[in-house]
Amino acid sequence: MAPLVPIDVDPDTGIWSSDALPMLYVPRHFFVNNHVAIEQALGRAAYARLLYDAGHKSAYTWCDKVSAAHGGKSLDVFRHYLARLSQRGWGLFDLLEIDPQSASACVRLRHSSMVLGRPDEQGKLCYMFSGWFAGAMDWVCDTQGIALRAHSEETSCQAEGHEYCVFTVTARTN
């Protein structure tokens, strides 16, 4: 099966683009090995905080750029974001619930690249995705004129023995 993500390659620079954004294509083990090395150097908690903020900013930017390039209503862009993550090999993301008025959502992740890339590890291994869903929800709230800010966390992970990972998005209280 060919990728579902359209890939444009600039013949002069070799830069890959999808959804009007430059992309990188690397093997999963390359990414996971780098991820684990940084986690070990900084500690999981410190690294998770850094990834949360960076992921939040990146998701917000992605939603904004894709909306500007292709249009689409805010909830459609959120759903498209999850579809693109799934099509890019991060895992299969499903939006189980969403309510922008309360800045809340529930995202299921099956076949997580972070779990598959670390088969002997246990615990919440998919924490790097948490900021992504808060960033996408904040973008949705902003486009709908909702003043709430979102917080997201991995509430269960396949690496803990669950059938799939779950991310819970709620309104930030601070």
C-alpha cells in the first residue's frame, strides 16, 4: 500500500513536504534510539516537560498552517491532525470524544511507535504525544473564541499492559 500522505519533493533542494510543511523521513529505530538517549540523560520527568511544551507548540503550528493552506473548520483540522499522525507511522490515533466548550477530548492510540520501538520497556512510554493534543485543542479553542487552555496527559499505555494508550485532554486549571 502506498502512503496516504501526499509527499512533494523539491527537485532543486530534495526537501520533502506534506500539507505545505517540510518533512523528515527517518527509520523508527533512529528516532526511538535518540529519544531514549535524551530520556536517559535528562531523566524521564524532565524530558517529558520539554517534549510537552515543544509538542504543544508544534501541534498548534501544524493546525494553523494546515488550516491556512487548505481551509477547514477547527474540529475537522483536529481530526485531520490525528489522521496525519496515523498515516505517518506514529500509531493509529482515534478521537473518542471532543468538546471544545470544555477544552476536553479523549484520544486512543493503538500500535504506538513508542511502545513498538521499546518492546522490553514498561510504564507510560507515549508521554511525548501529550503536548500534541493540548496544542491542537488550544488551536481549536482559539479558532472558536473559547478562552480555555487545555492540558493533556497519557492516562494509560499499552506498555503498562493495557489494550491501547489513552490520552485525556481537560481544561487547564492554572
